[in-house]
Amino acid sequence: MRLRARRRHLGTEADRATFRTLHTASLASPALREGLTVTSAERSIRHLRTLLGTPAVALTDTEGPLAWDGVASHHVGQSAALARGTVSEGHTRVALEREVRCPVPACPIRQAIVSPLVVEERIVGTLQVFSGGATAALVRASDEVAQWVSGQLELAELDASRTRLMEAEVSALRAQISPHFIYNSLGAIASFVRTDPDRARELLLDFADFTRYSFRRHGEFTTLAEELRSVERYLLLEQARFGDRLAVTLRIAPEVLPVAVPFLCIQPLVENAVRHGLAGHGTGQITIVARDLGQECSIEVEDDGSGEDPDRVRRALAGDASLDSVGLGNVDARLRNTFGDDYGLVVETAPGAGTKVIVRVPKFAPGVHA
């Protein structure tokens, strides 16, 4: 028997051209998503020239060149003036031979198409396409590529804005860590210096570790294990202060300890539980449970205190700063921003019934890692 191999159908030439274009764009995208810098320009410019198929391409900021790819690099010195002219005019323009002067008779570059790169209605740089002649098709292609590059830079700015917002929210949360807790912790430690110096030393180390973690400056995410370790130190310090008046139960599934969570997303809930759990009757039971739910994990922080009016809880989640709630709205907003609206805080409470706060997070989420 003779077997005849079938040729795999690869589509039309137009299909293949579309695939090549999309693939080339995807190669340039990761660098541009880091913003317009020398490094990102150098990493992306070769792919941009491939998209346009011209002798040379330059990327600039508003003052001068960031990267060049192609032949006739003696034209690099003209990029700054071309960029300033386009920034001044605010739209794509064609620089003719009087601007793109060249003493080399055989040079393939005689004209340049210069398009602005716009981020949030502000010109941040230019895409410069050098060729022997600026045809209408090449002008349109250059302008389209510049708009695509601008879109990638817009996404980079959104990512940077999101990071700045997260940092500001965490800074605000740090500012809400009760000064009374710090003073009372140091007072409790001091009370053990004479009566139980070993315990005083251990508590002082716990206090140092707690403050070091709470005020650290790197990373918007941490592991659940690190977050719970800080919570445990906090509770040890509070138990040194309250003694038998504060009882704590922890039930943690080991499978969820490596899960990445937003930094300082559990500790504020525990601080609220201690504050409200002891209010009114002077004793309280705090229960912290972390469960493995397959693709997700659930963390519950519960107190047996006097409970809360659900309307006040809704206002706290909305960010009402007048309420006596440590970062409840802040934590809820960061969870939603990180994982989506399906992962906000769930609060179960009523007057006289205690309070349970439930945090549910996916075990794996794009871009979230400790």
C-alpha cells in the first residue's frame, strides 16, 4: 500500500500574513507594557521595524532618541529635532529631504514619517519611520502602529497607576495601625521585665517582628503563611496585655499556607475582632479558620462580641472613615481590585450575635505572586 501524505492546510496568504503581523506585535508588547524607557525601546524596536518593513525605525521620548534599528544610523542625530517638531504640531507628519539631510549618495533614507506616542492625552514620545519615500500607505501604517504602541504605553501607565494606588492604600492602612496598640504592647512588655524577663524578651522579639512585617516596603503580595505569622505575633502581644480575658483559637489547613494574598489583608480583620470582641463585656473569643476549598481558600475571622449593625458594616465597606473600623473598606477594595468583585469581604453580623468576616481568594490568579 502506498500512503499519500496530506498537506496541512495553512490558510490563505492573507491568513498567514495576519498571523505573522499578530505574532510580531505580540513580541513587541511585553517590553512596551513596561513603559517608554531606553530598555523597553531597545527590546521592542526590532519588532516594530519588522511590522513596517522599512529601512530604519527610531523610538524617542519628547527630547531625543531612545533606540534605533536598521541601516543608516548616521541619521540618529536628526531624531531629536524630528521629535520636537512632531511634539509641537501634535500629529503625524512627513519630514521631507530638507529635514532628513544626508551626504551619502547611496543612502536608502530620504524621508521620515514621525508619529506622536500619546498617553492620557499627553505626548510622551514619537515613532519615527525612515524610508526612501513616504507613500500614503506607509504613512497610514506608521500612524496605525504608533497608535498601537500608544495603547500599550497606556496599559503600562494603568499598571503603574494601579501599583501606586495599592501602595497608597497600604500606606493608609499602616497609618491606621492603632498607636494605642503600640503603646500598650510596650507597656505589657515592660511589666514582665522584672517578673518574667524571659517572656519579656520573647515578647520584645515578637513586637520587633510584627512591626518589621507591618512596615516593610517591598511587594504588594505575601503568602498566607507570612500574614498569619504576623497575626499570631499580634495576638501574642494582645494576650500579654489582656491575659485570660482574650482566648484565641486557630485552625489552619496546611494546604493553603503558600497561597498569595494582598499584604496586610488579614491582620486588620483580626485587630477589629479583638477590639470589638472585648468591647462591652471585657472578655472575648477570637477564632481564625483557614480552609482548603479546592481551587480557592477561605479565611474566617470570628469574634463572640456584641456584634454590629449591618448598615454600619455596609458603610465601613464603602470606606466611611468616621466609623471605628480598622481598614475594613481598604481590605475589601484591595481584594476586589486584585481578584475581581466576586472576592470581596463577606461580613456576617447582627447586634448581640458577634461578627464573622470571610475572606475567599483563588489559590492561583494571573499576576498575583508573593
